Amino acid sequence: MTSFLAGGPEEDVFVGRGAELARLADVITRVRQGQSWLVTIEGESGVGKTALARRSLASTAGLTAFWARADPSEADLAYGIVEQLLRGIDRRVLARYPFPVGDVVKSSPFAVGAQLLGVLGDQQAGGPVALVIDDVQWADRRSVEALSFMFRRLSVDAVVVILVVRGDRDQLDEPARRMLLSMAQRRHISLSGLSVADVAPLAAALGAGPLSSDAIGRLHDRTGGHTLYLQTLLSDAESLERPGRETAAVPPSLAAAIGDQLAVLSVPTRSLLEMLAVVNGRMPLALLGGAAEVAEPSAAIEPAVRAGLADLSPGEPSRPVAIRHRLQRDAIYAGLTAERRRELHARAVTLVDEASAWAHRVAALDRPDEGLATQLERTAGDEAASGRLALAATHLQWASDISPARADRERRLLTAALHLMLAEETRGLALRSAVQATGPSPLRSCALGMMAFSSGQLGEAEQRFSEALAQARIDPGSQPLAAMIANRLAGTYTLLGDGEKVKTFGRWALGTGCLDAAAASQTRTLIAIAVSQLAGPRAALAELGHLDADPARVDPVDVDGLSFRGVFRLLDGDLGHAVTDMTASLRMVRKGATITLGLRAYSYLALAQYLAGAWDDVLLTAEQGFSAAAIHSRRYELPLLHLAAGCVPAGRGVAGEAERHARLAEEAAASLDYGQERLYAAMARALVCQASGDYLGLADALGHWQDDSALDSRSRMYAALWRPLLAEGLVGSGQFEQAAGVLEQLRAENGQVSYLRPALAWLAGWLAEQRGTPDEAARIYQRGEDTGGTESPVYTARLLLAHGRLLRRTGQRRPAVERLRRANDLYLALRAAPFIARTDEELAACGLRQEPAKRRSALEMTGRETEVAHLIEQGMTNAEIAAELFITPKAVEYHLGNIYAKFGLTGRQQLRRLLGDSRRPAPA
């Protein structure tokens, strides 16, 4: 069964398009085979894009289609397209997904997109699914972001997404263009006019009677085969007898043809159509007649219906009427005089709801109106307070346009720009030239600062915010604005690594008492980051002492503070609580909370899991981070995210994947004008070198940060994560003096970090070995084993491997074998292939022949199979795994089936046994 849940009635007439229908049929065949496809249908308005989509789906049995149509008047309504797509879903199904219906505008697109995946997964139980979004160019931003996230997560699902684009897709904004590219398997259909051979069948279907070949040729030349243009002429018998005219571009020529249609209609009929064009929506016939001042609207509307200009729904009691096609509406509206438009907009105010009335009130003006501008500004303030920033910005821009005084115009424009920089950066950045043209003011400097910050130009952002704050502080009435600017300046200095200035401006902003709860929480977190840079992670944890000790009881408004409490615990050596805090913060994000300080929680959680030996969890966390980044990543977050994603592939010897992440981290870091992100890229490169044993490359990657005087406070803050890599490279490449200096710095600044103790013992002992003092090295290794922490199997295994190698070289075979086997067991559990090879070599040198371990090869799964298997081992159901991985249950079934087939398994119990066996040591 095919159901059309939104988007209007199915087209009555359809001819031609055989090639395009065949291409769509091929896609649907592939969808039935378990492939997800995205089809873009692009073309001029009225050429037949929507009709093509409807015809292709209407002829497909067993497929459920969900439709949504974007409208320019609703472009600022958050999740409007999502809401349309959900209208036909059974309420009992939606009840399983906590869409925050009443507060959806404050939910992150990430959270909404994740829930949409679950809904879509449920719908596939009844067969293939089609999602059709018409007029994508007008889709609201929140829906575009949520749907882009969902589309990227589809893989083996029986889903076809059809996106209908009016005009040229290259004219779409960046988020919409990304949505068109959000699925791996795509097909693009560019629709032009019908062929000459299609004209006669179309005429017959419309009842225009037989046409001569000359008439057909003349019609095709005149219309270019444009479907709506042809229908317009064929619906008007008189137009067929008129002499041909020069071919003009569509839509101007179509507008002229529609003008010809209107010219022969009665005044009452034209009045109804003109009123409909202004209202731009369906309208009960009686209400429409009253507004258009037509005494007998039932009789007057019939000629418009016969001409194909309007659709009447006689089956509904109110008999709503609407202009059939948007292009017809545009042509009718364009033909109105300015005075007639103003008159009709004034009448339309009483026909529409209060939210829609604002546009008609503005359009009805013929001079500036400060009273209306003030009302719009007040409404925008309420909308901004409730989180509807894009809508507030639109109303402020209207208010600016009708403001008599320049100062009011500029204030309202600049406030709109600030809202857009928070809600829709692309739209906000488009206002840069208009903002630059305004006079000097704190608002102007703040808006330009936010634009610079968003573009990664931190130097300019610092300058602009500093100017804005200095200006705002002069005016006692601007303290709320000054507090907001100080908050932005603190965030800028956080990235620039100037902790003292972060504290200064952050504390000042808090002291004003003007920040709302979310901004105040963010500012406290920024101050804690600065304190960590200046005084260490324990001092930073004290700054966050107001947070509940139990992360489950922390308020969602403090999600940033909770995530960074986890980061500080990581840097302080408390891996367990670090993972708990960061995991809890990301759980809040899944429920709709927004991390205002970016996606770093994903990356630092992955690094904590890496050090704790939870390498399969690292893959899940990094994957989730990239899923969130797909919506609106900022470039400065990418180096750290690629570092997090590359550490496990490097450790497991998946060289190509590790190299890819290192290269992408380097490319992203090179485009930024501040240094910390280059350190993350260097760490990603160092891990690649570490896995291959390229110690000189490892040292070179981090060589810039060897000079302690060159370190900024951010680099020093995270030294516990990167200095062990630098020290390893220096020792391994024979740079002993430099290695000793780095180790001393590591001991002095991070010696209290418990998981680093085995790393310090391993590196110090190895340095002693390289310097020719094996007895000292043995004492250091042994002392490290006796006193070192065991929280990090990554470092513990390196210590055991180094000590075992030394014992073997000094003839102490039995204790050497004991340590090498323990190291081997740890590496087996991690599936760290390069390091397993090193322990195998050492054991072989001890006279122990290592048989190839079949259990290791049995776990050579794809990345997605590894993630699914890991969660199966944790006891999750398919639905729970789908929610965790942001895929559909159908995709889980697919990957699980592949695992079973690949390894000859018949169920979950055998899979868990396989995974458990893979971690057991080889028999002695």
C-alpha cells in the first residue's frame, strides 16, 4: 500500500518521462534488496518534479511513503518538516520515542535525528519506506540538520529518500547541499521539458481534442515542453487559436500565459485568485469570498477550477480552495500592482493565525511604522527567550526594514545577526556586509566577533569582542550585553590558551548577574578550564564543586560542566570516574541537551577509554562523535576528533585507517590560526609512527612541543596525554638527553597521575637500557611493577614487554617468559596486532614457539561488525544496539547475520564464546 501523508493530492494527468521513471524504478528495486538510496529531482517550478515522484511511488506495491513539503513562510519553524513526516505515524509507535513535543525547539538536531532513526526502523517492518521532501530549498534548518544526521546513518535499510529541489541545487545553502550528499548511494535526475511526442497524449488527457502536427510543434516551441505551461495553454481553448509568439524563458513566458488566462476571467474570479495568492494557502471558500468581497464565491471559483488554476475540495464541509501550483500563485502575485498587494495583505491579516499575520501586516505598509516595528521586536524577544532564535531573527529583520529611525534599524538588524549566529550560522554570515555597513556600536562589534569566531579567525574575534566590551561597559544600560560579550571573549581566550584572561572575563560576566542559566553554566565551565590550564586539574575540579557528585543527578543545563569534570578527572588520573562523567554527559545529549562548548566530550571520552583499555568502546564513541559532527561541526574540533578516531586503528595495526585520520587531522589543523589543534594532529601522526616502530618519526611529529618555553597553557594542560609519546620517540631515536628532560617534566607535572606510573617506569627503564646501564633499568622496571598503577593496560603492557625483553637478554628466561605472557595477554585483549607481534618475537626468542592463534583471526571483522559484536557481548538487544550505534535494527540484523555467516555461528551465545576465547592466553 502506498500512503501519501502530506504534500497535497496526487496529480490527475501524467504523460511521458519514461527514462526518468525507469531510473527511479531501478533505485526502488535496489531498495527492495536492502540498499538505501537518495534521489534528487531537480528542475524549474512546474516542470513536473513532484508528479514524477508521485507516479513512481504510486506504481510501487508494498511501499509506504511519507511526504513533507517545505514552504518559505515556514522556513523559520523549527522541525516543521520533521513534524510533517511524523503526522502519519501511529501515536503508539511515537510514544516509544520521547520527542519533546512541547519543547522541541530546544532539542538538538542530533537527538531528534537519533530518534527519527528508531521510528524509521519500526516502519521498515512493513516493507520498504520512501521519504519525500518537496521544495527542499525552503526546508527549516533544524529539520535539515536532523534529517542529514539520519540519512548518514542509513546503510542496509530498505529506504529511498527523494529530495525535490526547485531550480539549481548549487543555489542551496551549505546545510541543504550537505543533505543532498548525505547518503553514499545517490542518483540525480535533472528534469527539463516534455518531448514533442508527449504533447499529443497530454492534450488528449486534458480533453483538448486532436491537434495537428503544426499545432503540436508550435505549442512545444512556445513552451519548451514545460509541463505546467503546456497544461495552462491546453486548458484554454482560445489560447490554442492565438498566433504563436517568440519563445521566452520559463517562468516569464508562463507568467504571461497565466496572465492571458486571468484576462478572460470575470472580475470576481480574479479577485478570489488574487486573494488566494496573497494568503498563499488553503482557505475555506466562504471566508475567502468575504475577504475578496465576492458575493457568490461558489460560482466565481468554478472558472478558475476549470482553467486548472485552483483546486476545490467539495468533500470537506468548508470547501477549502487553493491555487493548484506554487508557480501559478507566484505569477498571479507578481501581476498585482503594489497598491493592490498592500490592500489585499491588509485584508489577509484577519484570515490567518496570529503568527502568520505579522508578514501581512508588514506587507500592507506603505511607509515606515515604528509602532509595528516595536510590536515585532517585542514578539521576537519572546521567541528568542523560548529558543526560537531563527524565527526571532526573521521578525527582527522585518522590524528593521520598517523602522523610521536609523538607530532602531541598525539595532534590530544587529540583534537579528546575533540570533542567527547562534541558530543558523550560514544565514548569519550572509549578513556580514550589512553588519559592516552599520555604525560603530557594541552590537556591531559583537556580531562581527561572532562571525570571525565561527570562521576560525580567533585573532579578529578577540579584537572585535574586546572592542564590543569596552563600548558596552560605558553604557550602564548595556550590562546584559556586556556580560554576554565577556562570555564570548572568555570562550575565545580558552581556545587561544590564555587562562588568566579567561578567568578575568568569565568571573566578570558571572558577577554581573545578567547571564541566563545556560550562559552562566557555560561560563563557570570556561573558568574551570582556565584554572586547569593555570593550576592543574584538581584545582579545576574544585571550581566545579557545585555539580552533584552523582552524574545522573546533574541538571542538563550543566552538561558542559559535567563533560569537562570528566576531562579534568582524566587529566588527574581518575580514569573510572572520568569515563562515568563523560558518558553521562553524552547520555544527556542523546536526550536533547546541547553541549555549547562543542564535541570535545566525545574525543576525550574516547582517549580515556583508550588508556583504560576499552578499545571497542573507543570505536563506538568516536563513531558517535563523527555522527554529531555531521550536523554542524566546527573545524577546530576536527583534529581532536580524528586523533580519537585514529588511536585504536593505529594500535591494532589498521595502518590505512590510522593514516587517514592522521592526514585529516593535519589538514584541519593547518587551516586554523592557533596552535593547540596542531598538537592533536601531531599526536595522531605520532600514534601511526608508534605502531610501525618509527621512533624518529614519532619524535619529529611532536618535536615542536619539546621546548617547554614554547608551550601555551592549553598544551601544558594536556601534557599527560602527549608527553609519553614524545619521550618514547626521543628514547627510541637515540636522543637521550632530550628524552631525560621530557621525562623529568612529565614526573614533575604529572607524576601524581596513577595510570602514568607504569609509563614513567617503562620509559625511564628503557632510557637506562639505551644508555648502557641494564642493572639500573631492571631496578626501575621492577620498582614500576611493584608501585605502578594498573588502570591502563596500554602502559602496563609496555612496561611488562620492556622488562621481559631485558630479562630475556640477560639470560633470565623464566621471569622473562612470565612477563612477556602477561604482556601478550593484555595485547590479545586489546587486539593490538603490532604489539602482539613484538611479544611473539620475544617469546620465540625465549624458545617458545607461538602457534598461530585462530581466535585472533576469527575476530577480523569490519569496523561495524566489531561494534555490533562488542555490544552483543554486553548483553544488549538489537533495538538497544541500534540506539547505541545510531543505526536501525534492520542494520543490526544485517551485520549480525554477516558475523554468523563469516565465523559459522548460530547464535549470540556462540558469538560471546568466540569473543571470550579471543582474549584468553595461548596454552603454554
